[in-house]
Amino acid sequence: MTDFQIDGYTPADPHMATEVGVELNYSTEVGPNVIDFNFRARSTGNENKAFQKAAEKLSNIRDVRQKTGFKQPVIDALKETLEIWYDHVIISWNTTATQGGKPIENTRENFISLFSHKDQIFIGVFNMLSSDCADVSNFTKEVEAEAVKN
């Protein structure tokens, strides 16, 4: 396969994509409340070898399960995906969502619980996060320079 250059394309900065990450912010409405989520996240692209390896391992496990007829509940499959995300993509996170009137701690367990909530109230936020972490243009030096400027 011939590798050709695309005009205007800037590859991801490996340091930014795998170590520093980028800041990503989202808001969503839950009833009368606007809930904010702030993440510092790594790329899910080829630069993030740890994520790629973990995702491939999970895919292989799921292939074996399917071949053996194991039917995993959808919520459990989502939790497995979120575990890999937390371990290999999320550097830090916080939210204005509360539970019992108290702030939700920024833990691995709470990240997984929020995004695998049975009513999937925050799945849209996770979908936006997933898309942005897959977008190589978010991890270029130009984006970093623009963020510093602002």
C-alpha cells in the first residue's frame, strides 16, 4: 500500500497524544440541571499503544465468548470498555453531577458507574469524548499552542 500525503494534514504529537493529553469539556442537561464534565484525556489513536493493545485484547476475549455462545449483558460489555478507557485514555476528570447533594468523587469506580448508568443518561457525553479522543487533529502541536494562547 502506498502512503501518500494529504494536503493540510498534521499528524498527532506523540507526547501530547500519549502523555499530556488534551482538555475536553462537555455539558448535558439532566432534567432541569446542566451537568458539566471536564476531562484530560489521551488519544485513542495508533499513538496510544497501551490503549490499542488493551482494546485488541478485549476484542479477542469477546470473539472467544461469541464463539462459545456466551451472551454477556450489554451493560457488562460497556463496563469493560469503560475500564480500558479509564486505565489508558483518561488522565483526570471531574463533573458537576452530584449524588445525594454531594459532589461525585473523581474515581475510576465512579467514572465507570456514571457512564454505564442503567438509564444511559451520560452516554451522549461519552460518545462525544470517544469521538474527540479518536480525532487526531485534537492532539497536534497547533491545538496545544492555541489552547495556551486562550
